[in-house]
Amino acid sequence: MFHQSKIIVWYKIASQKIILGEVLVNQSQDMTSLWRRAPSEDPLKLGYGYQLSLFDDDGREVANKSVSVTTADRLLFGTNKPECRSGLLK
């Protein structure tokens, strides 16, 4: 079965949502696993920051979390391995 789940990286500022790009993975990777491995950050109280949104096969947004700029860059630029602060993921 061909899954069409996707992860969108975006930046939140006030009430605006600026789409930065879509995470692309090779066939051996699973979007849900990639989503779960990405370390989340505490959302900034100022109302802005980098976010990941997970979409299901039907195109509905099913989850959202705040991430660091480093995690967002890694996902957008193809390393696809978010690095966990504790050193568990590399």
C-alpha cells in the first residue's frame, strides 16, 4: 500500500503560518517514525517559532509540535535524522 503521509515544516509568527517546506524521505523511512523521533521544544510564549505538522493519508493535520531551528533545517535539507539532546538519536 502506498502511504501519502507527509510532514510540513512551518514558522509561526503571531497568527500567521509561513510554510517553509515539506519533508522528503526515501522509501525505507516512515513519516510517523520520523515525526516521533524529532525532538520537540517548549513553544515560545511570544507566539512564534518553528513547527512541524504531520498529515495523514487523507490530507488532514493530525499532529503538531514545536521544534528547534536545527531540527527544522535537518528535516528540510535532507539529513532527516533529527538529533536528540540526550544523544539517543544521531
